[in-house]
Amino acid sequence: MFASLLTNIEYWQYLIANPLSLVITVFQIWMLIHAIRNREWIWAVFIFIGWGLSTVLYYFMVYRASPTSMRGFELPGAQSRKRIKELQAQIHHLDNAYHHFQLGDLYFQRGKLDEAEKCYRAALERDPNDIDARAHLGQCLLRLKRPAEARPLLEGVMKEKPDHDYGYSMMALAETLTALGETDNAVLYWQHITQNHSYPRAKVQLAELYLAKNQPDLARAELKDVLNDDVHAPAFQRKRDRVWIRRARGLMGKL
């Protein structure tokens, strides 16, 4: 139905005269473009041939599921409103560091960074030595554009456990150093990460720093690795890393 509407001149004349219908159609086109860009092929088909309901479902189940500010920067863990309610109840009765920390992670994943910061700080008030809470608070502060506050937390974690969170904490420190303008130190951390992990998030940001330092050959090698690995990656991994894959393609197009 949607496909026929796109080619129906009389329908577009009708839309111009009916603002609400025009808004609905623009919204549908917006969601269709988003689905195609993110390789949500099944959703794209339903949006293209359907009308209304499939678009609304996509908006709430896919588009809203990953807040823009957090795409590509997820922590290990799942998002769940039900789990948030459970943790709030457990905190009310037990008030321990672990539950505050878990709630912070859920808020982080949902892009509610101010709430996440409060939870991480509450966890550290109850257990100041919790390395996970310190690391995730550092990541949270970085996403809140407060890298100077994030740095000592993340550097402390690196001294205790360099591969904390499977390299995610080190990636956050590298991003923090980049935000603070210490790109030479950031490159050293990114190189260490890419030697031990194949994260597109790390390879793409290392490539960006190589380009900034006028080292296109080194950047090209990192980007080729990202794009070659993406072809053979499982579907869940490709969906998780799609932000970085798009950035890699964009950078390759400029080389």
C-alpha cells in the first residue's frame, strides 16, 4: 500500500491539503529510511508494504530501544523496565551496593545518564572499592561530557585490572584521553586494545586518530579489518556494531 502511495500524484495532492496525513507519511518515510540504513530488512519490508501500525511498532521496538546518545557505547547487560522495578524494590528493602550498581547499568543502557550517575555514586557510597561501579561511573561521566572527572576513575581501574570488562573500560579511557586532547596517549591505548580484541569501536576510533595525524595507510588497514570482519559476523554482532560499520564505510569513502 505504501509503495503505491509513493507513486500516486493525486495522493500527494491530498496530503498537501491534509497536514495530519502529511505528518504520518513523513514519519513513515523517516522510519523506512532508518530501517534500511540499519539493515533492518524485515522491518523495512513491513513498513514499505504496510501502513501505520508497522511503523509505530518499529519506532517503539527498534528506534526507541537504543537511545541515540548511547548507540555504539553499550555496556554488557539487558534493558528491562520490569527489572528496573524489581531493583527499586530490592533497594527499598536491602539498600546494598550491588543493586544500586545494577540499576545504574540499566539506566545507562537506556540513555538515562543522570539517573545512572546517581545509582553508581550510591553504590560507591556503600562499597568504595567496587571496581565495576568505579569503571561504569567513569564511562557514565564520559558520556555526560565530563571527561576530566572520568579520567581518574578509569585510570584507577586500569592500574588494578587492565582488561576490565573485556577491554570496555580501556576503550572508555582512550575515548576520555581523546576528549581531553591527549591523542598520543589515546593511540597507545587503542593500539593495545586492537592487538587483543577485534572491536570495531576501537579500530574505527584508532583509524580516525591516524587520519588526524596524517597516517592514511595505517587508518586504511584498520578500516579494512572492520569491514572484512563485518561480512562474516553473526547477525546480533552486526546489529550491535552497525554504528561503527557506518563510520568505517564513511571514512573509507574519503580515503
